[in-house]
Amino acid sequence: MPKMKTKSSAKKRFRVRSSGSIKRSQAFRSHILTKKSTKTKRQLRGPAEIHSTNIASVKAMLPYA
């Protein structure tokens, strides 16, 4: 059997933790930060977890994760 291909966009955006949960980076954090408040930028720090409704579709894009 041939190997299944991983979606290139998904492997750049998601990482699977050792517990099996999938982490993602926060949106709205890369540019135009001058008009955002300090509180907003602070709350966007750090990784976020994939919502439970999206786990199945993300795991389909990452077959070996």
C-alpha cells in the first residue's frame, strides 16, 4: 500500500501533544499590532487548543499524528 499524504497546510499549522490533544497558534498576532491593546496582545500569547468540533477534520488531514 502506498503511504497516505499529509496535508502540507495542516503540518505547518498544527502540532500533536503527547497527551493526544492538538495545539494551534493564535490568529491576529502577526502584524498590525500597534492598534491592538496591550491586554489583547497579552491574551493572544501562547498556544491554543483545537476546538472539539474540529478535531476529526484536523486528524483526517494528519493521518500519522
